[in-house]
Amino acid sequence: MVQQSFKVKGLHCGACVQRVQGAIASIPGVEEVNVSLSPPALQFETGSPIPTTELNTFLAKVGDYSLEEKKEVIPSTEKKSESVEEKQEISLSTFKPLLLVLGYILGVVLLVALTTSNWNLMSLMRYYMAGFFIAFSFFKMLDVRGFANSFSMYDPIAKRAPIYGYIYPFIELGLGALFLTGIQPIFTNVLTLIIIGIGTIGVVSSVLDKREIKCACLGTGFNLPMTTVTIIENSMMLVMATCMLIYLL
């Protein structure tokens, strides 16, 4: 295997990163694709060097992007130890935006419980689910198109029906409203189990395959990697929806 590295022109946001990564990853023989926004760079491994012009042909299909070779092609067996360190390190700070959003939602739920003196567990979970879906739909709606492109890289439904990625933020907003108002609770929890359950299948598959893609849970505004943290987040939602459904039945 050989490693090729390029500077990428035209990268402006997380959605751009996803488009470039998806286009390069679709080329037969290409492995270990890694695209970074700052600095705008692309690195991947392949069995034999691929001409820059050929790579740019693939990129032209997804947007106004182009590559400029950064350095000589080197055998992957001769990589320096530093090259491994160039990969994004997964740490607690990486997930700071996600943890902050979840923390704010939890804080609001606890304040509601404190002011209403309602510490019923089912009510707390219902309000948390409402806050979760409303907040997360907001971040996705900031760039619906970018979210849809990122989402289609791992969600089973969005892969086959791209339109699903465009309506997903509105589905989340609708679920948030239903949880908040308490209308049709059984339907709301069943739909949540279906939507989150299918999404979790795609997340687990991506993590197990060790695919280096970004999580679109907070839209394209944050560069969150797809890891077991995403699985835990989805599993938490599935557990709460299941508990509420059992309580209602």
C-alpha cells in the first residue's frame, strides 16, 4: 500500500469534508480516507498511485473542490510514527459541543422539575426527550443540505432514499413537540424507537467497520467523529423510549 496526501481547495465546512471524503472513499482500491478542515487536507492509502487529475474528476461530481499534491507518494510501511499522531485524537474535549448541549438540556429539565415540584421519572424522561429532539433538530436545520449529505453516509434509510435526510430534522422537531405536549405518547415512543433504532444500526455498523466519518447528530457545524459515544447517546434514547412505552402500556 502507498499513501497519498493533498491540499484541498474549496473546503469551507463540515459538510464539505463529508462530501470530499465520500467521493474519495468511493474510488475502488482507496482505503483509510482522512479529510481535515483545518488545515484543508486529504490523505488516503491505495494499492497504486492515483493521478491527481483522476481524483479531481471524482471531486467535481460533488462540488467545486480540487486537489494539489502536498508531498511525494511514500510506502505506508515507511510512515514515521508522527504520521499516526496526525490523525485526530479522540478525547473528552472532542465531544465538548455534544456534552454541553446534553448538559444544558438536563439542566433545563431539572429546573422544570424544581419549579413544578414534579420529580416523576417518566415526566423527567419525557421532557428530556423533548429537549433533545428540539435542540438537535435546530442544529441540523442550520444546514439541512449538508446534514442530509453527511447523514446519507451511514444511515440505512438515507443511503437508499436521500430525501429522508432532508426531512429528518423536521421529524425530530415533530417528535420534540409531541414529547413536550404529551400528545399521542404511545405513538410518539414507538416512532422514536423506530427512528432511533434504525439510525443506531447505521452507527454501530460504521463504528465496527472503523469508518472514519463524522457524526451528523449536531449537523455540520461541529466536527464530531463517529465513535462509541454516538452509540451510547442513541442507546440512552432507546432505553428511555422503551421505559416510557412500557409504563404507558
